[in-house]
Amino acid sequence: MDGTLDLSSVYHTNGDLIDAAHDNLPQDVWDYICGGAETETTLRRNRQSLDCLAFRPRVLRDVGEVDTSTTFLGAKLRIPVMLAPMGAIQRMTPAAALAPDDAAQRFGTINFVSSTTAPELEVTVANSPHHKCFQIYVRGDNQWLRTLLGRIKASGYGSVALTVDSAYYGNRERLNAYQLAHREVAGRYWQARVTWDHVKLIQDELGGIPFMLKGIMTGEDAVMAVDHKVDVVYISNHGGRQMDHALGNIDTLPEIVKAVRGKARIVIDGGITRGTDVLKAIALGADAVSIGRLQAWALGAHGADGVVRCLEILEREIHISMGLLGVTQLDQLNPSYVTRTIPVAPAHEMSAFPHLTGAPIK
């Protein structure tokens, strides 16, 4: 059900959207969205690392007017939250990639278009006029890549992201036929051959279109990205779906901020499901965040309308939390607003929503 519905009286929290997605989606799709690699330690650490940060709010400040907006690569964002690239969106909503694209246009943000989802990249970019980023998995040789980049440029994408954390398909063990089928995809072995030489090739072909590396997890690789004049360092462990036993993403943010030295923009994803999560990332130096699973749950609940409602809920949470922190602009946040602490509950992909009713609570 994609349209322009006002769902504010139906979904009051993003937990409500998760419950609806659980009711709507087949079990194999639900497992595809929720699952991670092997023991799912990385998946849980993404959430746990956020829960290990507490706020240090300031008081007696005039917070009568709060501005949650920002700009990213020249685009105005209503909140510092973008829609992460996801494959196989057609399994979550019949409109496939057009659903998050519609939601991004209506709400006011950037969506990433995955190279592994329907429809064709030209169809999605023509769907709406806002800035969108095309995400690349390499599935062929250099000529294949040049051809793809030519299509991207001709279509008018505002930016391009290369995923670099997927040399091999993560060993995901919430096994079902759908998951097993994704282990063998034509041309996937080319991804294992991607190097910094491909970064140079892509930049040369793009001719100045902003370029991101998605999947940076260490300060060392962030330094190399800056040395290669990458425009955006995108911190991601693929939602815990690739390398198991990696750090939670936000635990890597301070070292990557230090490594980047202000020479590139920084995006982060991984376990971000609350407005408070967004503000923790901004306080520690991220320019914006992206949401993957939360977006998928919203799509499964109510298509494009569900994603718009998801973003509206995040906006309200961000607005309230900024006021309670004592800031009125995102650029007023800095590391002094957060401190390390001990989490109060076990972490899993839905643990930010303790009041779920229909979705399984682990």
C-alpha cells in the first residue's frame, strides 16, 4: 500500500511498524531482514555499542526553537537520517526501490539505490527529482564497471557509493531457501578482487560526482580513503551480516573521525533505530546516519507510507532529545554530550523497542 496516507494515528512508535512488518512479511523475508552472520555477535554489538553511550544533558538554555535539519552533499535533509541501500526490496514491498525513493522525496532526505534491487537504475532515478546515491557491487571486469558507471552518469545520480565490505557473502545462518539462494549470485566473485585501483578507476570515470566508500571499519582504511580523495567515508559492518565478531559501528567512529581529519564527510549505520542513536552518532562526529533494517521493517509494514511515518517518528524523537540535551542545532553537539556507561538490557536487533507485541522479542 504505497501512496500518501497519514499514518500518524496508526503507528505511534517505530515498534508499531516492526509489529506490523512481522504480521505482513513471509518468514523467509523476515529472517532475511533480521538476520546476521554466524553467531550474530556483530549484529548485537551494533546495538550494544549504542547502548553503552549515555548522554550528558545541559540545562537552563533556551530550546524553544529546535532545528533538526542539516545538509549533505549539497542536499537539504529534514533530519540527518538517510535511507541505506538494500537489496531485494521487491520482497518487502511490490513497489521495490520506488517505495523508499518516494518516501525520501516526500519526507526530504537522500535514498541509496542498491545495484541488487529492482527496478533498473534508470527507472528509479527518473522516479523523483531529489538527490539519490547509487550503490555499487562489482559484478564484472573493468569494462563491465565502466559501462555501469556510464549508465549511472547518464541517468543523473547525485552521488555514487562503492560497497567494500563484501569480498565474500557473509555466512548467514538463519537458514531458509531464500537465504541459501543468495549465496550464489552470478559474478559475485568479482567483488573479492576489488582494490584501491578500482577506487581510482571509478573516480576517473565519474569525473567529479561525489564518491563514497561504504564499509569502512578502521582508522587505517579511513586514512587511505582520504589519501585517495574519497568524498565520503561510510562506516558500516553491513548490519552485522558480513564479518562476525567485528566491533559495533559506533565504537569505530571516534578513531575514524580522527583519521579523516575533516577531509571527508562521514556517514554511519548499524543498529540505529532511535532518535537518540542518531544524536549519539552526530555528537561523536558523524555528519549523517543511514537506516537499513528500520527502513526494511517500515517498508514491510506499509511501503512508502510506512517509511515516511518511520522518519516522522525519528524526527519527533530527535527534536525532543535535542531540546532535552540543551541544543537547538545539530552542529552544537560534540563528544562532551556523551559518555561511556553500562547497558541495562541484552542487545539484539529489536532491543530498542521493549514494548513489542507481535514481533519475536529475543
